[in-house]
Amino acid sequence: MKSRLLTAVAFAIFAAACASGTSVGQVKTNPGRYVDRNVTVRGTVTSSWGIPLVPLKMYQVDDGTGEILIVSDDGRVPSRGARVKVRGKVGEFAGLGGRSIGLHLRAHDIDYDR
């Protein structure tokens, strides 16, 4: 009886973690595990910017565990304070001494939370 209950609780925790996506803290703590892999992060846009006539748009998303740069080809840039769910591939510009430099998420898809 106890083992079934523990199994059910473990499964519920695992399912909740999968549904909520990957935390920014997890990506930043262990970038080697996530670079070149697709992840989903949810959070609040803390800053955003784009340059007119340049297709790349950038914004920062904070999920409470950390902040990550999002790079997007999408013509829209979410405004500061927007709640978003972003799916994309984790990348870095370089690695130096075991540290990731330029860790970012190259967005494939964005949804606005309501």
C-alpha cells in the first residue's frame, strides 16, 4: 500500500515538473545538459528590445529562478511585464573555463499567458 502511494506521489511530481517546463535556474546551473536541446520556459518579460529593419528581436525572461535572454526571428517583441511561455533551443556563444558565455534561448514558439 505504501509503495503504491509513494509511486503515485512520485509520478505526480514528475508529471507536474514536465508540464511546467524547464526552469531558467536549471539551464543556468547546468548549461552543458541543455545546450542544443529544446526546452520550454515560462516567466515574465523583464526587458525587450529590437532594432528596426533587423529581423532579430531580443528579450529577457525571468521565471523566479533566474533570467535568460530570448532571441527570436518573430516580428513581435513582447512588452515588459508580459507573461510568456517560450519554446526553443538553448545555445551559447562560447564556453570558457567551464562557464557558459552568452547563454540564450533561440525561440521557436511563444505563447502569451493570460
